[in-house]
Amino acid sequence: MASSYTAHQPDDQGCIHYSEEEQGTWQILIARQLEALDGKACDAYLAGLERLALPRDRIPQLGEINAALTPTTGWSVAAVPALISFDRFFALLADRQFPVATFIRRRDELDYLQEPDIFHEIFGHCAMLTNPAFAHFTHLYGQLGLNASKEERVYLARLYWFTVEFGLLQEGEGLRIYGGGILSSIGETAYALSGKPVLQPFDLLEVLRTPYRIDIMQPVYFVLPSLDCLYRLGPQQIMAAVAEARRLGLRPPRFAPASGRQAS
């Protein structure tokens, strides 16, 4: 899939320059998403967001993110083109670097963007990387993906999808969001806790066997009892579950097939 966006390149000082319209897009996105997440985001995300201290009036520079992120868990962000290969993606995660495409969506795509932009990556994901359990799991995921076969990566993609991107968490106050795909989406934020989707307790094998589509609201979410559950997932446990999921096959999808697209 070719991207319709081009990532910005930093200057000699490592600074990326954005247009006034792009800065205004960030202002719109962060203001409305902070309001939408009130009472819905998990504690770890809110603590990470406070630590990052993201500016409201402009797109942050990646060096600013690293200055706040790296001292907490050793992670950093790395500028990448709009789309990167799976090999590059896994290699970055295995090196505790989170890929950030340095472009921001157009105004006509404020509500939904198929490819991840800088708002999705920074606002949606980076705050959670300040949490040790989540950071450990994401690092482990990168290591596993880097060494996995093409067939195994298809199953590992579902683990990432239903945790890092679209995970929910049970906290003392109730159901909360920790997945970046929800945290950065105005529509998914409202939908995820609306009572409409099916909510299932997190089960590694079921996650690996559950199909998804990237272009619809998720019909099912998996709920963690705590983020420590991600920390306790070991490499042998995950890859043994991948082998078992491949043997058993996928569950029937909870959605209609997209025209010209495949479920994953």
C-alpha cells in the first residue's frame, strides 16, 4: 500500500518544520481528544501524558519526547517515513525505539486515517511507553517479531492489535482505555466504552485466533485485569500460543468482509 503522505525531514539541527495549517491540525486533534478521554483513559496513560507534557499549540519535536521518555523506561522515538517494512518495525521495537512518521493528517481526514501519523504515534502511544510493564511488553514483542517467520508474524500482529492498539483495562474506577488506536481516535474513544462492542477477558490464545479489520470500529475488545498481565507474558509462552493458534485456526470473524480487502 502506497502512502498519500510524505514525512517531513529534520533540518541540520534536527528540527522538523511544520506549516501553520499542520500546527493548527495538532491543536484541533489534541484539544478534542483530551476532552473525549475524560474519565476513559487508564491511570498509566494519564501519568505518562503528564510526564510528556505535550504542547497544545504545536507539534512537539521528537527530541522533546525523548527528553521525557528515555529517563523513564529507556525508550525513545525514531523518525520514519510514512510507511515502513515489518522488518524495520520489529527492529526498532527490539531496540526500544518507537517509530514515528513525521507527518500529520489533512483536515479532511481528522476523524479517521488508515496509516499512523505523528498524532496517533505520540499522543496515542508514547505516554504508555513511560509505564514499565507496557514498555517491557512492547520491547519483547519487537524481539519476537524480529525473529518470527512470515506466518508467525501474522498471528503476532493480532496480539499487537488487541493490546497496544485496541486494548482495554479494568481498573478500580471501571473499564479504561490503554490502546493507542482508541486513545488517538475520537470515534473509537466514544464507541469502545459505549456497550456496543463485545468485551472479552484477555486470553492469549483467543487474541491470536481473533480476526480483525483495520477500517471499521472494532466489534470485539479484550480486557486486561492489569497491565502486569502483559509484563508476565514470556517469550516461550507467546510463541507456544502462536503455534497452537496456527494449529487451531481462526475464529469466525464478527464482521463482513471488506470489498477488495482481507481480514487479518
